[in-house]
Amino acid sequence: MKNKLLEVKNLGKTYHEVKDSIVAIRNVSFDVYDKEFIAIVGPSGCGKSTILSILAGTDYKSSGDVRYNMENIRLAYMLQRDSLFPWRTILDNCLIGLEITNTLTKENKNYVLQLLETYGLHDFIYKYPDSLSGGMRQRVALIRTLALKPDILLLDEAMSALDYQSRLAISDDIYRIIKNEGKTAIMVTHDISEAISMADRVIVLTKRPATIKNIYEIKLTNKSTPIHNRKCIEFSDYYDQIWRDLDVHI
Ligand code: ADP
Ligand code: MG
């Protein structure tokens, strides 16, 4: 029996401006299971980031319920900009969360060193972010996030700032790291291929106000890493269906 980690029920959000109000989200319901990789796709400006920030607790919901079925659940948020500090080494960037939360123990530091080693960054730990490629910096940002041992990772267009080639490579890296470390992930993206190639389930949103258009369980023959998954025979069927879901003219 799969363990339900998060229940979102009838979530709604209205932003109140001086003159009028904007309904960003309406009646959004979905569940997330332990170790599941969920992708949320939808047109630009439909309310994806709003959903994620409500899940992260950095914004308020207007209605509905968000329930985590775990006490003291640890959430981590990863954004498009890697926001590494240029004056800190790679290692020190990865340790910053532990410093801030006063949990920089020897054990936690070793965990970070081990992640940097496992994911090919060991030779760079005393280098500065400027000397790394965009893809590597994003990998560092992910390790900095994992340092706090989160139960759920929230990724908001985390790969969008990168060029196409780096994006494919870093999608593979991020996927591998998240699956290897046994994490649950909710990733927001406007890129249909990225969603299908990475996720166990894809939630498709309508244009604003975001409501749920469809939820797809992605079943691919010989499912493996995101780059490989793009070549699976079922891939283009999912792509066509989701593309049709998103196309406002049909
Ligand atoms: P997405 O991430 O899908 O591109 P957002 O969740 O950022 O979309 O935004 C959804 C809608 O809510 C947009 O129309 C945006 O203008 C509006 N919105 C987002 N944040 C705020 C805010 N803080 N105040 C007012 N309106 C907002
Ligand atoms: Mg957004």
C-alpha cells in the first residue's frame, strides 16, 4: 500500500489587488504519495508557482485544504535561479542551510561531502560558483537543498534558465539524485517533454484560474532516465494528449 504523503483538497487562491481581485487557483485537488515524482504543467501565468508556494507555506491559501500526513515534515524549495553566493566556495554554499539552522554537525557535513562526491562535484568543492557551468551550479543548488534532508522537494521551473543541452543533462542528474536519495518531488514546469520524461504522474492545469484539466499516470515501456524516456514509444502519445489539453484553441 502506497503511503499518502500529501493531500490537496479544493485548493483556491484569490489575490486581492487595490482595484480588483485575481482568481489564480480554483478547486485544485490531488494527492502525492511517498517517493513519487509529480510534475505540474500548465500555461505561463496559470498559477503553478502559486500552488507551489502555498504547498511550501510561503503564501496563504484562500480556500481548501493542504494536509501533510507526516509530523514535522521537511520541505525544500528549489527555484529557477540557483542563487548560489559567489563569494562562498561550492562546499560552503552547500553548507549554508546547515549553518543557518544551526545543524552543522560533523555527520551532516560528511553527508554533504558524500553527495558532492557521488554526484561528480568533488573536484570543485573549494572552487567558486563562477567557475562552474549552469548545469553544475544547478546540481550544487540541489545538493545544498538535500543537505537539510528534506522529505519533499518542490522544484519551480528549476531547469528553465539553462540552454537545451544542459537542461537535458541536468534533468537526468536531478532525476537520478532524487530517486537515489529516495525523495518525493513536486516539479512545476511549462515544458511538456520535461514533465513526461521525469514524472510518475503529470498534473495538467488549465489557463488561469488554474483548475485541473487532467492527471496522467506515465507508463513507459522500459522506463529509465529522462533522456532515455524521451525515446519510449508511448512518449509521443502522452505529448500529444497533454499538448491538446493545453491548447486553448481546440
Ligand atoms: P505561473 O507560475 O503558472 O506562471 P503564477 O502562479 O506565478 O503563474 O501566477 C498566477 C497568476 O497570479 C498570475 O496572473 C499572476 O499575475 C498572479 N499573481 C501571482 N502572484 C501574485 C501576487 N503576489 N499578487 C497578485 N497577483 C499575483
Ligand atoms: Mg511560475
